[in-house]
Amino acid sequence: MVAIEITAATVKRGDQLVVGGRPYTVCDMSALASGGKLLRFHGGESFHMGCFTVLWASRHISQLPGFIPPRARRYEGTRHQRATR
């Protein structure tokens, strides 16, 4: 998880926001005519995010653009620790 700055244009499903000191996870959203978004959270709450609202959110690293997942180590199972004498 990394902390990122989000706006109505960049918010994604799965982002975790803190609003009023309480954490919320975005499960659905819809665009509004004013350019903002209506965010819906897992608990049933909703939040109107205006087009100029800037918030901090946590996002999984795998959701960031350009993320390349690490490959498994080729010889991970064949490594042995040296015995101490």
C-alpha cells in the first residue's frame, strides 16, 4: 500500500480514504454533472467528491500504472544456509 493524492478524476475502486477520521474503502462510484463523483463505500455510506476536492488515499501498489510484478526467484528452493562450525 502506498499513499497517493487523488481527485475526482483519479479515484479508483478499492482506494482507501480517511474521511472524518474514519477509514472507508471505495466499492462503487458514479460521475456527476458537475464533474465530481459520488463515491459509495462498503458500509453503505456515500460521499460527494467535488471536481476540485483533493484527498489522500491508500492504494495497492499493483493498481499503480507501470507496476511490474516481481518474478519468482529461480533457485529459491535450492538455497541452503551454511552450517556454523
